[in-house]
Amino acid sequence: MDASEQKKENPSKFEIQILKEMQREKQHTKSKVSHFLKNIQQPFVKASEWLKKIPGIEKVTEKTRLAVNDLLHNLHTDQFNFDGIIDKYKALGFEQISKPDDITTLNLEDIEPLIGDICKKYKTLATNEEESTSAAISIQGMPKDIVALINLNRKAVNEYAAHYGFDIGLDKERIFALNILEYAACGSEAAKRSVMERIIVQTKQMSGKTAEDYMDKTVFLSMFSKLTSAISINLLKAKIGEVLPIDGAVIGSGFNAYFTNEVCSAAQFFYKQRFLIKKYGLDVINLSEKDLMLLEERTQDENEEGFSEK
């Protein structure tokens, strides 16, 4: 059955609760600076200054940029296996799921159990990777270290996208995924806020009925180049601040886990938001707390009426 035939007029009670939580999270994000980010902001700034002073850093910077560019050019060829996702849904009894778009026939409460410990899995992998390389890391070895970190996290983004029914093989979806990686790589609250606003605009543009899967190749390549450069430079700053004592301050170990946590949190938030928009329309994420409460009461009344009829 086509996904459009399954669309419900109103979100479920569980989805209304998620919408409430997302409203609160958006407000919280506006003023949030995590404990870790507070600690790394100054070294990030200092690392920016040191990038110009380290002998041979231009070659390391360019090598990092090219390596990240090459890796992310292949983002669509290493997408999370949709067949595996569909099999997971079918195993839970959702036989109508045969392609990504069919996932919209489900409610969030059907999807959340499958999201499970995705973040925990990737944070553990990131921490293990950092512990195994931190002792031997050098300025010259940073491009390889950064590529490994991004490669791990692109897989995390792909996995979240697939579970919510979005195909990372499309150019516009690749750009969306890169914005999530840049958000996580930002070294200040202001920078994170700027990227988040960009993702919100992109989310709205991709939600319209006239939105196309196709993206102009020139536009794609321009956006791709800017995003990959920003990601590689920000992570290079972080890695330099991680290993060099800059005026007595270092970013310190644990950056890989911090970065991965930011990637997972942003990916889950935005793909979940897009799932709800795809299912109920763009207006659903603009509902106020009062609107959501009224909708919850109406949903409760409808459920009670349906139960009494039975």
C-alpha cells in the first residue's frame, strides 16, 4: 500500500509527546553550551592561530581537506543497507514496508525501539579508536585520524537516515547529512546556532510538495566543497588543540566521543523532525505548546469514542 494512503490526519499521542519534547529542545539549544564545549572553545580559538605558525601546516591542511573531500564524495555509495532496515521492520510485523517511503506509514513509537543504542554503539567505537591512536598521533598523521573519525560518523548519519526512511543516495540528502557533520564539528555556540538555522531552512525547503529529489550539479558541487572544507578545518583545529598545549589549555582526550555524540543527537533530532513533517505536513513542527495540548485532548477524545463504539 502506498504511504500516502496510510497518512493519518493527526499525530498519535506518542508523537505529540515527541513534538513537545522537540519544542523544548529547540528552545534549550538556543542557549545551550555543553560542558565539553565550554572547555574546548578557547583552545579552538588558539588552535586557529597556531595553524598559521606550525611549519608545513599548509600541506597538512590541504591533505586533510582533500582526504575528507574524497571520503565524502563516496557518501552515497556506502549508504546504510535499506534491505536490512526493511527486514527489521518486517520482523516486527510491518509487512507493508517494502521501500524507504513506506516507513512513513508507521508511527514514531514503531521506529524508536529500532533506533535503540545507535549513538552508544558509535560513541564506543569512536572512543576505542581515539584510545588506540592518541598516543601515536602527530600533526602529520592527523589527516588519517580525521578521515577515520568522519568515516565512522557518516555511517552513524546514514543509519539514522535509513531508519526514518530517507535515502542518503540523493544529492540533496548528502548535503543535508554534511550539514549535520558540520554542526557537530563547530567549535562555538554561535557557529552551531548558524549551522542549525541553515539546517532548519533546508528542512523546510525539502518538505514542500514541489520539492524535487534532483539538485542542480553546479549548486551541489559548490555546497559540497564549502561543507567538506569547513568540516575538515574545524576537526583539524580540534585535533591540534587535543595534542598541543596552547597557552596551557588543551581540548584533551574525549573529543571523538563528544563529536560523535553531537552527530548522533543532531541526526536523530532532524531526521525525526523530517519524518513527522513528511507524514503530517510542515505545520506540525510549528505548533505551539498550547496547540499540542489541544491536539492531545482531541486525540484522546477520538480514541475514547472509538473504544466506546467497539
